Amino acid sequence: MKIYNKYITAIAISLVLASCKAPMATVIRDDVKNNIPENFNQNEQQDVNTNTGTTPWRQFFTDPNLVSLIETSLKNNQELMITLQEIEIAKSGIVAKKGRLSPSVRAGLGAGVEKVGRYTSTGAGDASTEIEPGREMPDPLGNFEGGLMANWEIDIWKKLRTEKDAAVAHYLSSVEGKNFVLSNLIEEVADNYYELLALDNQLDIIQQYIKLQTRALEIAKIQKEAAAATELAVKKFQAELAKSKATEYTIRQEITEKENQINALCGRYPQSILRTKESFMSIIPQTVYTGIPSQLLANRPDIKQAELELKAAKLDVEAARKEFYPSLEISATLGLEAFKPSYLVKLPESIATSLVGELAGPLINKSAIKANFQTADAKQIQALYEYDKTILNAYLDISNLMSKVKNIDQYYQLKSQETQALDQSIDIANQLFKNSRADYLEVLLNQRDALDAKMELIEAKQKQLSTVVDIYKSLGGGWK
């Protein structure tokens, strides 16, 4: 008998050891993060202590109308509201994982009836048993019970704690995701606002051009009557005037659509956007300080979100690996049980208790556990690539926008010079046309060139302002 028990013990130990064999997770290295450059521009040294990305958005934007629009969007934007609910979902995940660390206790009531065969061990035993002297066991036999039941998985391998830590990382990642949505929302509202102001100014320019074309047409008609010009000149000016009026309606439609786009971001029905268009061309873009690339890791919410997702993926792999280990569960019950309700109050005879401990682990057919582990391991590698891609894209965004800020400034200065020169040429061409020293084509070409230059100058100002907003967001600004 002792030898038999030794065999049983040896087999049990070997089964437990066999179940403890678990595959190793892939060891990942983060070369992109470790090799991030010291500066955005290798030819320039950036100030570590000065970074525009840390400036709160209320200090960065000074236009009160734009600030009001941003405040409205932060209260009503549907995408932001959806993201906030994702945070609540992730928070509930933490509570669920944390709850598995504690015993679960349930209360229950039950009733039933059973009739067993007379010629069975149970039936024969009941037939020869008296509950009380002279009182046989009832047939059929009822069963009434009520009590508490507890189950508890002992976290001997810290698997449940690992799952809880993964849930916490997912929750923190969702918070950073919300911050990234905030940053994008503020950038989008500001960009659309500046585009709307640019359209307003372009509408003013085209209306001025229409007045200019109207006067030029009147002059052409007068010169035709005086035989100083032909019907061809009159038709050309009429065609140019009609083209300008058509452009006016196109711009008006773009303004309507841009207003509604801003209203959509603010989560409200179409209404007029309060703005001051007169000062648009005199707005001076803010000076942007980039700091150093490593500060992106702490400032940009999308990078922090990707980092937390990578951390959560690593924890998921660890938890999936621990599924190969045996689990220890303890079950206990405490209650009252009797074949007749009146006997439930007879204590201690009706008290029923049980306590069971179980240590079990997977032995054969581990394909499901292996598949879950391989999936978690692949997601870990995927999360690393996503993290590296986010860091790399952030660095390239800043590099591109820094170059764009410098080039758009030079472009704006040259467009300003071009506009001034063409404005002067229009006056000269009109004067020569009145005195019959220039033909209508010279007047038309000068006016078209001046119109195009002014339109492009307005677009350049809008790009100036939007580029500064974009680099502010790319540095991690907007969500604080």
C-alpha cells in the first residue's frame, strides 16, 4: 500500500511539473527610442528649458473668439464624448480584474425532491434508517437548503495581479488617448477658424476686384463711344466681371461650409461664427520653441499612449504565459440543509459545511492556451512597432514643420512685395488706358495678376498661422 501511494505521489508531482512548462516570450529591443537624435536640427542647438508644447492652450491662443470656440468644442464635441466613455470602460476593466483577487461569496436557496431505487445502496440505506425512533426516512426524499458559497483563486503565480496591472496600463493609455483627441480637436478648431478668416478676406478682395472691373467696363464703354476702343475690349471686361462674380459665390459657399465644419466640431447646429476678419492680415504668428526631441516622449499624448499600450501588451504576454502554470482554487460552503423545511431550524444537526482545495494545471491539448500566448506575444511586437512609428513620425513632423515655418515666412514676405508692386502697376495701367496709351489686355493682365497675388498672400497668412498651430500640437501642446 505504501509503494502504491508513493507511485501516486510521484505521478502527481510529475503532472504538476509538466504543466509548469511554459514557452518564453519574445525579447524586444526599442532601438528607435534609444537612438532618438539630440536635436531636431543637427546644425542648431535647441534650448532644453524652452518648449512651446508645455504652454497651456489658453495662453497660446489670444483671439477671444477662437478661445470661445475651443471652449464650446471641449464641452460638446461628440468624438471627445465617445473617448470619455472609453475611459470609463477601461476603468471598469480595472475593477473587474481587481475583483478576481478577492474571494467571491454568493448566497443561495434551493429546494428539490429525489426518489431513488429501492434496490440501490442509497435506497436500501434510506429504507433501513430511522430519522427518529419509529420514524422512517420519507420516500420520495425532499431536500431544502440555504447558505453561503465562497470561491477563491489563490494568486500563487501573481497572474491575476499581472492582469490587473495590464488593465491599469490600458486605462492610462485611454486617458492619454483622450488627451490626444483634445490636442487634435483644438488644432482642428484653430485651423478651420483661420481658414474661415482667410475666406472672409478673399471675399473682400474679390468684391473690391468686382468694383474695379465695373469701373474698367464703364471706361471701356466710354472709349468705345469715343472710338478709342473696340467692342472686343468691352466684351473682355464684361467676361472678366462675370467670372469675378461667379468666384464670389464660390467663396460664399466655401464660407458656409467652413462655418458648418466649425459648428460640427463644436457639436451644435449651424449658426454664424463670431469673428473679426479685419485684423487677420496683421496677426503676427507666435514664435515657437521646440525644445529637444527627447521631450516629445513626455509631452506628446500619442507617444505616451503608445508607450502604455506597449507596457500593457508586455503584461498581457506575461499573464498569458502564466496560464501554463497550475492554479490553486479554494471552495467553501456554510449553510443549512434538511429534507423538510421544519428541520432547518434544528441546530446543529441541519448545519452543512464543506471546504475543498484544488490544484490543477493543463497537461494535454494546450492548443488554446498556446494560441492565446502566441497572440499576446505577436501583439507585444506589434505594439513595439506602433510605439516606434509614433516616435519617428513625431520627430519627422517637427522637422518638416520647422522647415515650413521658415519657408512660409520667406514666401509671405515675397508675396507682400509682389502685391505692392502689382497694386502700383494697376494704377499705372488704368491711367495709361484712360489716356489710350495702353490696350485693354494690359489692364486685364495687371488686374488678374494683382488679384491672384492678393489671394495667394491671404493663403500665405493662413498657412503661417496654421503651421504655428500644427507645430504647437506636434510638440505636445493643446491638451493641458
